[in-house]
Amino acid sequence: MERILVNRLNSTRGMFFRETVINLYEAHSGNITTGEFDLMKTWLRTCVTTHKTCGNVPSSPWLPTRLVDVSDLSKPRLVLSKDIPMEEQAPSYVTLSHRWTDDIVRLTTDKIFEFQNRIPAETLCQTFLDAFTVASQLGVGYIWIDSLCILQDSDYAWKYESTEMGRIYQNGFCNIAATAASFGKEFSGLLLKDRKPTRRSSAAFRIPIHRSHEQLMRSALFTASCDKDFGESWKADVERSPLNSRGWVFQERYLSPRTIHFASSEVFWECMTTIRSESTNNLPIASYDKYARSVKWWGRASGYDLHPEPVFRYSQCSPWCSIVFRYSYCSLTRESDRLMALAGVAQSVASSRDSVPASAAAKYLAGLWEGDLPQSLVWIVDHSFPTGPCSRSDKYRAPTWSWTSLDFESAEVMSGGYLDTGRRVPVVQVVDTQVIPQDGFNEFGPLVGGRILISGRTYPLNLAELPETDILRDPFRLYVDNYPKPKDLETVADVCLPIYILERSEVSPPTVGCLLLKQDERLLSRENGAEPGIGYVRVGVIMVFFEETVWDSDSNRGSERDPPVPMP
């Protein structure tokens, strides 16, 4: 509990000062009790009723294909959503974010009828059992868990349900995140018995009280100290948790309107408006809203403008660049999921632009947006980040101009403001774009083909003549997609294609962002009245730094007379 002990009262120039000691609320150690569940329900009620950014509970009568009925904890059972009675709106359900293991219980065809009668509790890990309890305590009768609600031995079921993943988490009342849970029945699950909440240090300071209205004002020193403690706890327990290093969980956390994190020290609340924890619930909201700028904030609370100006500006990183940067940190069990694990987020961004749903700017291109071209083609994988090998996938899933075509465990994919800040002036023109979905209609999922036609000028380049350093000094900086970098650089690329000029200021020399391309054996047939061009694949990026302003953007800009450069 929070308490204020008054030591003495002084007066200075018409203002009273209290000498105080404040002991911050300390979360209860051990098992989560009724008090903590009441606190969670307060968070939920406040969010649903007062947070305009987060929105109310969806009223559309939509539910996932299957849910687990936990209204009777002694007999949890699988139900088909079409069999659930719906009145004016669909019943609420919660979702669970967790990490998979090989021995986790899965729904298979031979278990459907058994699970519809009763899901045997003795076969479930403690995390699932605790999630049932949390849902019940929050007053929600249904929960969606991927391994129990999706048929795991049906490719058709998986492909269908994976395309609905965005709707499943967006329409859920709340997401329960097993942020600190281990696996197996013998482990602790969500309701940790050995919780050790972070204790906030007591502090002594002077609080001014105006004589006119005697309004208590907290000191800046106290607020700064609390912010530091909370920020460190949030990063350690939530942001850097093993759960939030997973690619699929990134999407689940981003799309859920609100999430309760069951961390190792205490329970955290996260929505698009604020972040809370057991030990900070009684503190002023203004002190902690800055931490709400987490994964949920990027691209949602601020909105993502898919209409860049003719001269694309990156004074700050766009929300989508931030999303990609953060998502690339996360690892995937199967590299083939790289597009699907981000598909729900991309669909959310596309649908958020209701005024231009069919515009070219809203067209999604394997992790890029057509409205951001050509500048967004200049992305890099920062190999200074402690990552493993990085290479283009042997099995096709995306074009080479997309970062989703690469296999890596965890990396930093950077573009736009993450590379450098300034005014980007394109020197090429995008003639045409095309992606071919694997299933024929879902452009957000895996692809079987894709290309971009660009009108621009290519320049011959011999990388072997450049200085031999990992990251080259001025006037060049080289980023090869494959890592470790090939020893024989002469064979890596045939030409470079300037994409944009980065102008930092009127007096600073410009930087030119170029793609490294290697000729492809396939030739482009005559299209759009242009002469046949040579097909290229992307192999990297080279940034060229000029010592003085010598680059003429108008004379080097691609025009309709230049043959198109296709990149598959």
C-alpha cells in the first residue's frame, strides 16, 4: 500500500513544503490471490470503458472456429463456435500467448470427440490450466489456445486458421501472456509460487503545497526515480523475456487490444493507452504512459500513413520501419513462417487506411509497401548484431528485393531512418509491381513469384577493387545480403542501381543509396512499350558518400526512355 508520513511543515515565500517519506506499493509475494485478480479486472474495466485508443469489446458476431469452454473448470471442453448461442453480440473470449514444446498437448483428428466431451486436465501443462483459471477469474467463459483449437494434423486447417490469426487476436477480449512460464506439468505455469515483485525504494524529498488551494504536487525527483525503476523492470521482465523473442508472439502481442503479462516478478498490464504493474498501479498515469510506446504503439496509436510525399521524408523512422526492425529481432522455428507470422500485422495496417483501401499506396509487397517504393528497397541486415548466418532461402517464398526472402535466426533489418536521417530524393521510377500468392489470393502470405520493374540507370561495379573491410569507410559502405560475406566479392554483383539521394542539409554532401544487382538468366519480354531489359536479383546494398555536392539528381534520374530493370 502507498502511505505518506508527514515529518514537518515549513513555509518559504508563500509556499508550504512537506518533508515526506513515501513507501511505494509493493506487490504481494507468492501465489496470485483474489486481490491481484481484482486489480486485473479493474485494469480491464478501465481500459474498456475509458480508453478511446484501445476501443471497446468488438460487437460483431465473429468467433474463431473453435474455443475451449472454461465455464466449468472441472470439465474444460472444446466447442465449435457455430454451436455457441449468439444473441446481440458474440460472447467474449481470451487468447493465450505461450511457447511451444514437442510434448505439448495438441488437437488432432482422433482427439476431436474426446476433447469436445472433456479435455483431460492431467494431460495439460500447468500453463494451460492456469490460463483456464485466469479466464474464469476475469469472468470470461471461453479461451482460444492455438494448439488446442487448430487441428495440428491437417494442412488445410492450418492454412485456413493462419490466415485468420489477425482476427482471432484482434477480436479477443484480452490476451494472457505466459511471459515467464516454463513448460511441462512440473513447472510453475502462470500463477507463480515464487514471485518476487520488484520493490521500489523509499525516498525522502520536499513536496510543495500552494497556499491558495493546497494541491499536492509530486516532485520531479520522485517521478524520475520511479520511472527508472519501472523502466528497468518492464524491459527485464517483459521486453527481454524469452516469450517476446518469438516471431508469432510479436504478432499476437501487437494485434491484441490488451495484454496481461504474467512475468517472473509480478503481473504487468499493457494496452495502447498505458502500461501498469502490481507495484505501480497507484502512481500517476502520466509518469508511465511513455512506456506504453512499446510494440503496440508502433503503427497503431499514431496511425501509419501509406501516402508518402513525392519526396519521401524520414526525419524519424516510420512506424512500419519500426515494426520490421522489431520483428526481425524475433526468431521462428520454421523460416517458412516469416511472412505468415507478420501477415496479421500487415493486414491490420492495410485495413487501418479505410479511406484508401484499394489505392496503390496500400498494396502490400512481401514485407514492403508499394507507396514506400523505391526508397524502401534500400534495406540492410546489420551483421554487427550478434546473429548467426544469413542467407537467401533455398526454397522460394519471396522475391530477392524483400528482406523476407532471407533466412536468419535473429537480426536487425534496417531501412529508412534506421540507416540515416534526411531527405530522400528518388532517382528511379517504379513502372510496375507484382506478387503471386501461393494460394492465389492472400497477398499477405507466402508467395510463389514476384517482381518489380524499375526505370533507372545501372552502373558497372567491381567490388573486388573496394577496400577489404567488413563495413567500408567513406566513400563506400557495403552490405551484402549473405553472411558471412563471400570471399570472392568480384562475383557477387554485376552492377549497382542508384535508388535515391539522401540530402542531410544544403551544405552537407549527399549520400546515394544503391542496390547491388546480379544479372539473372531470365530476360524481360516487351512490356509497357519498353525495350526488353535484363532481369536482376538483389544481392545487397552499397551506400556512396560524396565528399562534395557533385551528384545531379535530375541528370541521373530514371525516365521513361530508360529500359526497365526487372528484379524477381
